[in-house]
Amino acid sequence: MKTEPPAHVGRDMTNLSRAELDAVARCMAGADEAPAGPLEATLITGGRSNLTYSLSDGASLWILRTPPRAGRTPSAHDVAREFRVTSGLRGSGVPVARPVVLCEDESVLGGAFTVVEYVDGRSIQSRDDLAGLDDSQLARAMASLTETLAALHRVDHVAAGLERFGRPDAYAQRQLYRWRGQWDLVAPEDEEIRASAAELERRLTAAVPEQRFTGIVHGDFRIDNTILRHGHLPEVAAVVDWELSTIGDPVADVAMMCAYRDEALDLILGAPSAWTSDRLPDAPSLAAAYEAAGGVALDHWDFHLALAYYKIGTIAAGIEHRRRAGVGTGPGFATAGRAVPRLMAAGLAVGSLRT
């Protein structure tokens, strides 16, 4: 008996066919949100991240997210994880797009996918996007950003139905173990960089702290992973890109947000980003604003900040590793390798971890 291949096989790996869109519409109808007419899809983002499309039936808009159809690492593109955490956060006071449906049948699009409501607002990714905000608007946006992260960390993850979303204990130790293993896979041949990373790892291993706080960790919290409301004083309308979220130490979330303020992020992204602009508060000011907004006390800050630099350095090394292997092209692939020594050096320069 002959079996027909899925509709996505043997054609463009980002376009959605009419058959696929009709299948998406049936999934939405099964979740009591039937489109009013045939769906049309427009690709918004792709590349290293999940594929993100806007969907329209001519009257309403939604957002569809699905992993890349080739060369993906499942743990890095977990749309089911996004759906679960945003479902748990509905009604919590943390702004998220309303989840519509999760489909884990990979025969439909070649991978799991989610559909959520479309949130109208501004996406601030680049310096050009940031130029659209005057100083008072930017100040309000940044205040809203830190208030939103503090609110996320105050959510009772058990009450939100996320008790099994991740192990609540020993987060720092597990993160260090995980990223050390990742570094071993992607480390460059340069002996000086390897020595720098090894020394940072040694200092981190000797300084792993006890965990005082447990909460929902976004894992990649920056202005470019939010949608801001339109208007004179823009505030966070929705936090997006939750595929790295888990249960862990909220201090680590703040540290990643601050470490990404380093200009090395521009090398990773391959362009001047909004988040590295000198118009934004520096890392110490961000951390202080978070605490003032009711976030957790930033205990063991030096450890978490140094670990954040180590993690981001490993991410940059992974991009360079894929470039050397000939499986990565596009913005950031030609420059990410230059970020690695800078980030490892930044980790070694952090306060109490200097010696």
C-alpha cells in the first residue's frame, strides 16, 4: 500500500501550503476558535529560532509558532513548553498572548505547532526600532520591563499548574553541568579561549551557591522578547519566546538579562541590537530597578552574572561551531565567534570571581 508523504516534504521549508493551512484551521476549530474563512500565512521570523507566522482569515489575526523543519535541536525549539507556561500564566498578571491550540501531531506541519492570539503592539529589535521611542517612552518601557520580570518571579508556579514544569532545586548546579557539557561539544580550537573558559568553569564550580528562591524563569528576557503597547507611554503588552522557560532560580533570569547588555550580543546577532544601546540603563541599574519593582533579592549575584556570561559565550561558540561545520549561514554566523573570548573574559572579571 502506497503512503503519501506529508505535504511539507520536498518543497520550500518555510512556506505553508493550502493543505497545511486547512489542517491548522481544523485544529483551531477543535479548540472552539474556528477561522471565519480560509487562512493565509505570512512568515515573520525564521532562521535559528522557531518559525513564526501571522495567520489571517480576513477578519482576525493569530500567531503560529513551529520549530524549523530541518537542523533543529528539539530542546531549543520547544513550542509545547511555550504553550504550557503561557497557559499557566493566564490571569496571573504577567502579560502573555492568549493560547489557542497546541498540536503535537508532527504529520501536520512536520513539527509541533501552537496558535496564540495576535497582540497588537511594537516589537523593539534593532537600534532603528528603538529610535521610534523618545526618552520618556523608553524610560516607561524599561520600567515596565523590570516590573514584568519581577511579577513573573512572584507567581506561585504550583498554583499556576506548573509544579512539574522543571526541577525546583539545585538550579545553578544543574545549569553549570549542562552548559559545561555543551561547551565541550562546541569549544573552538584556540587554546587561549579554551584556557579562559576552563578557568571560569573552575571558579564557578568552586562558588556554586545554595538556592534561596524558586520561581518561573523565562530564560531569555530582554526588550526584544516582548511586545510593547502602542501609545505615548508604552508598556509590556505580552512577553514572548518562552521556549527556554523552566522552574529555577529567579536571580539567574535577572543575570542573563543583564549579561546580554554586553556589546557581544551584537556579534551574536550580526547587527546592532536594541538591547545593547547606551540609551538603556546599564546592568547594575537594571538589577537595582528589578529589586525596587518587588523582585527577589539578588543573592549570590556575582556567581549568577559570571555563569550568565559563560552560558552566552557557549551559545556564541555553538553558532561559530555550526559555521565551521558548514551548516549555518545568515546574520551572526560570521561574527559570533569573536564574542566568545570577550564573554569568557567578562565572566572572569566579575567581582568575587576574579580570584
